[in-house]
Amino acid sequence: MATTLFIDFDGTISPVDISNTFFRKFAGEDAQKAVEEWKQGRISSVECLKRELEAYKGDISELARYASEQPIDPGFGLLLGECRKLGIEVVVVSDGLDFYINPFFERHGFKISFYANKLEIDDGKPVLRFPHYNEACGKCANCKSSHVEREKGKGKRIIYVGDGLSDKCAASKADVVFAKGDLQTYCAANGIPFEEFSNLEDVAIRIRTDLASLPRTS
């Protein structure tokens, strides 16, 4: 059966939530308030990203530099290798920004397809764009569940790997879920079967050794 593995970026591929930590460190209290309101469900991630960017008064190129200095989960390469051997497509889905994801992957030597929100420089000013926004929902800037549903509609089995609040909807529609952090808490509270993981080596080993026995959502 054709399989696609969707994997979150911030907090999963990178152990650091790059955008939130950057803006919290360099954009001050207004950015911190935006993140807290987003975590409480009071604002969407579109609004959160806009407010973080508005609060930041420095050179936005520093975000790309900051990202390139952040660590990668050491098991990511192993996971890609195991998926390649098994013919599993790997797609990164992020509610963050391509502006820092690109330099991060370049720094760590990976070339991989991903869906994310866009930050572009227009006439010297940073501009946010949301090509994967789902107006019908409106919670996330990049609707991860839309990507899952598209591939599932092709008859594919879906594996989802994530750690955060923006992964909830997508995970609920996947066939197999690997979860940690806030996503693990959400799955446990809502009766969504999942496999707990600490790092991506855990995911790689489970996929290699015993994919058939993993808990399924359906």
C-alpha cells in the first residue's frame, strides 16, 4: 500500500520551535503575548505570526541566520533512510515560515519537499503570505489536515509525526500517529491511538521493525 509520512518541523525535526523562540527572544513582550493567546486558542496562527512580525524591529534576515544555528533531531537522517528503503514518501508540513526552514535544511545538508507559510521581502519589507490557509477552519495558517486529506484521498496510508497544537487536526485524520509533547496530550485526551516517541530515531526504528503492529486510528 502506498504510504506518505507527514512530519512537523518546529519541535519535531528541529527540537527548537524556531519562530516562537526567535520572536520571544528578540521581539519582546508583544510577541510573547501573541504566542500565549494562540496557545489558549484565542487567536489563529495567522494572527500570531502577524503580531510576532510586527513586534520585531530588527533585520528579519537574522531569523534565517538564527535558524541555521539551531540543532536537528539526530534521528532525522535515519528516518529518511528507513522510509526510502520502504518506499514511503516523506513530506514536511509546518505552520512556520519557509524563510527559516530553507536555510535550516541547507545548513544540515538535507533537500526535502515541505509545505509552510511564506515570508517574502517586498521593497525591503517582510511580507507574510499563506498559500495553504483553509478559510473554512481558520485556526492554522498552513492547514496540515488538508495535505493529509489530499493524499489519503488518493488511497494512501498516512503516517503522521508531530509534537504540537498545530498537528491536532492532521493527526486525527492519519492512519498511524507518532506523538510527543502537546500532541501526545491531545491524542491521549481525545482517544486517538498513537505511538509515543522521544526522538526521530524512535520513529525510524519502529517503522523499520514493526510498522504493521503500530496503533491505528481507523
